[in-house]
Amino acid sequence: MMKYLLCIIGLLAAVSGFSQLQTCPSNINFGSGDLSFWSAATGLLGGSTQSYPAPNTGVTTIPEYSLGNTGIQVITTSFSDPFGYFPTIPVINGYAYNYSIMLGSTATSRNLNTGGRTVGGFTRAVTYSIDVPPGSTTVPYTMTYAYAMVLENGTHNSNEQPLFKATLTAGGNVITCASPQYYLPTDDRANSGNGGIGGTGATLDTAKAKANGFTNSNVPFGQGSNGIQLYDVWTKGWREVTFDLSPYRGQTVTLTFESDNCRPGAHFAYAYIALRNVCAGLEISGLKTACSNTTIEYSVPALAEASYAWTVPVGWTIVSGQNTNIIQVTIGNTGGKIINREINGCADLRDTIDVTTTPPTVAGRVMSDTTVCSGINNSPLTVSGKTGNVLKWLSSTDGVTWQEIAVAADNYTVKNLTTSTRYAALVQNGTACTIDTSVTAIIAVDPPSVGGKVSPDNTNICLGQNIDPQLTVSNYTGAIVNWQSSYDKNSWANVAPVNSNATYQAGTISRTTYYRALVKNGVCPADTSGIATLQFYNTPMPAAAIAPDSLTICYGKSAVLKATITTGTSYAWSSSYPLNPGGSGTVTSVPYAMTETATPTKTSSVVLTVNNAGCPNALKDTFLIKVNDPIIVHAGNDTSVVINQPLQFNATVSEPYADIWSWTPATGLDFTTIPGPVATYNVNDPASVTYIITAKTEDGCSGSDTVTVKIFKTPADIFVPSAFTPNSDGRNDVIRPVLVGIQKLEFFRVYNRWGQLVFATSEVNKGWDGMIGGTRQSTQNFVYMVQAVDYTGRTITKRGNFVLLR
């Protein structure tokens, strides 16, 4: 591979800790946005490859071997990896990488459509030949790269699993401390060709995988033979490796990154690689101004199999990581030097940084709580007891959602609030210390006082009127301070004693008087309600007497009402039904007596209105007439019997208190004063009897019904007409058996002339309408069969025919 001039030493100064400024190889960090100075290759494991030798100027993507999808690409804008969710361009230990490459994809060699599985998976690699500048081997020349990877578990033996590796070689030898290699380890028990394909696969050693820093992705990829989605993708987030090339001054070393699919070719691998553009030796990452009594992190890039030694200022405490590349330290009250030395087979590096301290942030509190009236208001706020500077103010009307106020000052004035609001300040004592939020102050806002309205707002009172008006204030905001009265609406006096209720009883008045309520809400000015007027008239109030004021009548009956007017000049009757005589008229003299007859059909009121000229108020007196519900008697359906057949009646009534019964006439009845008498008839009784049944209450309300009984002078029998005319004229439209002395119909059946059953029933009074399957039948003969049980228990069966006539 060709070598290119990559590095110019710029040894500007030798400083404590062996740290110095040196220039890195060109585009070692992909900073030009392409693969310049890098060579690349894609291909099949153990098979053919395609090479892309340097310089690759302007090349940003390289296809996946012979496929169209991308196998190598330069990333200049970070995004989240879809399986591992880590950023594709990292920030590690405070160092922001600006570029990276993606090496590989989710494609597999099966996409080549070779028809076999021994072709091998994809391999992709990028390589940089580094010409190490000549010079002293005691002066570090370091490089740092970072990597992250996504590997699909292929359940193959470990040596055939998807793979990522980095390889640093010098003089043909691999520098192992800078050459990590990763795959998903298994139990190596795949038992048939090609790593287990076609047989039992190997089992992933999940404990070892996790110990190597892998995490199982929660994103499914592919499906098993049973159709269930598989979660077999594992990810490893960003790691860094630093190596020192000072032992190879004046030589060429080669750095290669490679990601390989599984060797059988059905499971993918891809990785991300980023490189620092700093080659000046070890650099400690972390704040150079720290906040006392806080715990922060300092770090150096990792060295494989390295040991680390940290020194921190007096009074500082290393919380964790003393023997790692990252330490957590609790900052003391004074500053000093942080020193790190890390040693492995690739490097012996050290660095020192000076750290100063600053006191921690104390947010203090906002002074102070207050209450204002909504609208025009002014409230100055001040942050007290703080250490640090106010960055901005915050406000919230619910204590949950906060809005920022871009005021970076200790004082802030709130104006014209309409809603109760909390205020806090964000305080920070320099960028090294955390931002803290002060204790809040609450500015409570009282809505403006609203006097509301008083009802009734106008009341007329006549001389001698027995009224003590109750005034009620509503729709007000605040608390009622007192009620006020006036005779002219100009001069107002508070009522005594003080009344802070929403109602006020005005009492008897002898002149026109005005009232209002005084309302005050919190700190807001008081407001007065609307005015209620009690208008006095020096004219007597109308007067009358009624008798009775209420009464109860039976349904269908009339009520007699009497009234006597003792003060008044006119009257009027009102009702929802006619009155006799009703209407209106003039009072010719007092006392003025009237009699009215009312016949309502339901409970109703009759109102008598009396007016007296000069008084605007009318006297309204109400007669309440309660009408009992109608008494509904049901005697039962008309029926027929034969002589000597007992007939049981069972009359019912809607009113349970209507328990006085009367039957007329008494023909054949054993009792005439009960709801359920029994009738028995003989040959001397008429052919039919119509009974009137009456039920009456003790207060005289009654109801009646009738029932007709036909009396056959024959034994119990069944009669069927010889013809019927189903023409929907309402006469003889249905053929049914006539049952005399029958207690039960067992069946009534109709057959056509071919012996087919066309109708059947066991219900009394149900018959056939001449339809079969919805089709009207023409004129023809039909055969019937009927069977029933008479009142003595005897079975009667009859057969015959009838004619349907159209």
C-alpha cells in the first residue's frame, strides 16, 4: 500500500507531563468529509474482494461488494443508531468527535443469490498507512480512535460469528494493545456444517457477552422458523483506544478497521469508527474550573490492558475509578493539579491540568409572598441569600409547567397580573457549578370585587299588604360586607346590626325604600350590587275570602266554589276548563259574593284575581280541586254457556278502595254483591243475558262495565260453519270452531283436498284466514278436524268439510 506524507511535527514547547502540540495525519479523523488518504476493500470472507486504494479523494460511500447498498460511508451529521440508540458521532469524556464512518450494513451474502451457503459473509475494511514523524522516542506521538458496533447473533461457533476488529501493525507485527477484536461468544456446539446451518445452532454465552460490554437490543430483526420475531441483535456502545507511536519514529505503521458478517454469510455486522484529531500525547478531559463540594468526572482515553495512576489536589476525594481511565472526584475547597499516568505495552503517558475551584451555587429564595388585585398591580421581587448570578426567572400558574423570563438580574417587577402565579430564579455560580432553582414566591391574585345583582329588583307594596320582602344577592365575587338602604339612591346607610349574609329581610315599610349589598373580594376595593326597589303605594291591598280552599271530587262530578270580595274594584276567574259562570267583572259593592261551578277531568286549580284601583298588586286566591282517578271496571269478555254449566265471573276494578259491588240483573247469579259470582242457567232462562257490573268507593265514586252471556239450550258441543268468505270485508273472513260448554280446545286442523295440513291451532277464538304461505286460496273445499274437552271433562271430536268462497 502506498505511503503518503501524513504528519508534520510542530514541537512548540515541552511542558510538564510530556504534553506537546503535534500535527496529526491528514484526514485521519475524516474531517474532510470523505475517505481521502484512506484505502478500502469490500468482499467475501475467503473469496473475491474489490479494492479501493488511496487517495479516494471525494469518495464518501463505497458499495457493499457487488450490491447496490452502502457498505462504507462517511457520517458528517449524527443520528441515532436504530438498534443501539447511541449517537453515530460520539462525544466521549468531554471530547466531541465531529466525523465518523459506518463500516458495514444489515445486508448478508445471501443477497448474492448464489444458491449456496458456503460462499461466506461480507467483509469490509478501511486502512490508513501512518508515516510516524522522526524524532525522539521519548516524545509521545499518540493517536486515539473510538468504535461502536452492532452484531447479529448467528448461533454459530465463535470463530464463525459476526466480527469487528481493529489492527495496528508495525514492521509486519501486530501491536496487540491497540488491536481489539469483538464477536458474540457461544458455547461452540453447533453440530453440522457451516457453523451449524441445517443442524443445531450454538448457544450464545450471554453472561460473557454482557461482560464484554454488549447489550441485547429491544428491536427485533428477522423471524425464526416458527414465525416469531427474533431479538438476536446485540450492540456495544462507544469505546476509545489510545496508542503511542513514539517507539516507531521514522517508520510506517498500518491501522485497519474491519467488520465481518458471519462466515456462513447469513448474519450481519456493522461498526462505527471515529478518530481524534489530536496527536499531542495524553490529554485529561474535564473541567478546569470546578465547583467545591460537587462530584464530577475526569478521564483519559483508554489504553488496552493499561494501568492508571491518578493524583488529585489535597482535600479532594476520588470516589471511584482510581485504577481506570475515568475517575469520579469530590471537589475540595481549594484548587490544584490533577495528574494521570497510564502505562501498557503501547504507551507510557502522563498529563497534568491545573484546576481552580469556586463555591457551589446557593439559589436563595425569592422575597416575598404577597396578594394583589387582578388588573392594575405592581409587585417587586428580589432574590435573597444566594451565591451566584441569576440566569433567568421562572413563572408558573399551576406549579407544574414553568415559563422562562429572560431577565438576568437580582430584581424583577411583576405587573398587571390577572392569575395567581409562582416565581423563582435560576441561579448559577459560574459554569462549573450546577444551576439551582430558588425557593419560590407566590403572588396571589384576587379577582376584582363584583357586587352582583339583587332580586327581586323591584317590589310593589300596597297599604296594609302583609309582606316582608326577602332580598337575595347573586352573581357576586367576594364576601358581603353589609347591606345598605336609602330613600333617594344618593344617601346610603349601613343596616344595623351588620348583615353579611346573601339574603336580607327588609321588614315592613311605609315609604319607598332602596337596598343594595356591599361586596369586597380580598385586597380589591369594595363594589356595590345592583339596587332593589321597594315601591310603596298608599292604596289598600285587595282582599277576599274563598270557601272551600280545596276539595276532592269524583271523576265526572262537579265542584261548587264560593268567594267573597271585601276590598277591590274588579275581579277575574282563570281556569284551564270552563267555569260557570266564570269570566270577569266589576265589584259594584263590598262585600261582593260569587258562586262558581267547576267540572274538571283532572286535578286542577281555579284562580280568582282581585284588583283594587290605585294598587298595582293583585290578590290571587287559588281553589285546588283534586279529581279522583276514574274507576275502571272490567267485567270480562262476552261468552257463551250451555244450560247447567257453571259460569265463574271475575270482575276487576282499577281502584282497590272501590269494594262495593252490584250486579244487575240477578239472573242465574249466586251473589250480586261480590266481584266473582257464579251463574248457572236452565231451560227457562232467556237466550242471552247482559249484566251491568258497578264498583263503588265509600265516598261515592263509581265505575261500571257490561258483559253478555249467550245461553245454549243444548248439551256442550262444537259447531263449525259450512263456509266462509275471506274477503276482508269484516264479515265471515275467518273460519273457526264455535265452542259451547267447552273448557279446553285441544286442536282445530284444516286440510286441503290432497290431505295436506294447511292450518292448525289450539287457541280458542283463533281461526284460518284462507291464506297458505302468504298466498290467497281460491274457491274450493277443505276438510277440518276439531277436538275439545267440555266442562264435564268429556272429549268431543268432530270432522267435516267447509267451502272457501271468493
